[in-house]
Amino acid sequence: MHPTEVPLAMLDEAAIAAASLRRDPYDFAFVEHALPETLKAPVLEHAPAIPDRGSYGLPDLRYGPRFGAVVRDLLSPRFRRLVEAKFDMDLSACPPAIVMMGNTTGHYNEGHAHPDSPHKIVTVLLGFSREWPYERGRLRVLRSEDREDYAFEFAPEFGRMLMFRVCDHSWHGFLPQKGQRMSLQLCYVDSEWYVRKEYLRHSVSAFAKSVPLLRKAIEYAPR
């Protein structure tokens, strides 16, 4: 880390640095408390309200200063260097993009297995659910396209962090479960063009979900 940098304000830098890198079935790391439990109430008080299913881009989210402090930490060069050290790679030319999920409906078309876009280099997931008491709906690190063929499960509860290197077999997904599933996704991607494209795509989706008939169509659309 650069000694002149301001320390992270919200994220637990030591806990993130100490998390071990696992290599089965692909490179990933899990942090039990990337955000201290003492921050749970104040941060969630300032978290965005997301009434619908699906993910929303950072420009479309409205939130208070304590949640904003977490976002600033995630977008900082200091956090990026923690991720670089974890995966032994240089992400300085990879801009970050943030989207956030608020709810799942439990419909069959949610949580489908996918390896992530080849434009993504590293994906970081941070849970913001107050609790997740369900067996289903936990993100699974998969060995294949089969959502039952998993090596690790990640409940999207407050402060839990999962990060992984994107590759052609970085399969992940979850079994459908209705609930308030607050989870933030930060991706380091290969270009500013892709950041703009992702934010535009999510903005169009957010508008569609604000129109009742379109929202219903999206809810049942196949994935």
C-alpha cells in the first residue's frame, strides 16, 4: 500500500488482506467481515431502497453518506491494490463498475449459472442483507453449469465479501428464493466503454421496471 494514501474508512483492510486465495474450482477469496458488524445499523440506515428485482447501476442508486463512504472505499485505489495483491495482477488499467441487487422474487429464471462477461476481469461481491435465513438464494461458486455442483456458498449478509477472478469457467449462480437480497457487485472491467454500456443497460432496465406492464414482462422473461 502507498503510505501517503488515506486508510479505508469503512472496509476492514486487515481482514480483506488476510483472506486466503482458494483455487478450486477457480481463483476466489471470501471475507467473513469485510465490513465490521458495528457498522451494520448505521450503514443499512443509509443504504439505497430497491423495490424491484434485478440489479441497478450506481448512477441510478440514491443513498446516504454512510453507505456512500463504503462506495468510496470500494472505488478507491487503495482497495484496488488489495484486490491486485490477492490475485497477483495489475488492475490499474481496469475501471470499476458497480451495480446493486435489492430483491429476488423466487421465480425460476433467477440465479442462473454463468461465468460472467469476458469484459470483466475481477468480480467483487459485498452483502448488505440484514439477514439471510434461507437455505436457497446463497451464491454458489460452481464447478460447472449445474447449480448443484458447488464448491462454496456465500450468503449475501451484511459485510460478507466474495471476490473471484473471471475466466471461462468461473461459474456461479444461486437457487431461486424470494427475499430482500441486498448485494453489491463491483467489477473491474476492460474499458470505460464497457462501464458506460453496463450503466446504460441498467438505466434502461430501471426505467422499464418503473412501468407496471413492462415490470411484469421483465419479471417472467426467460434468462
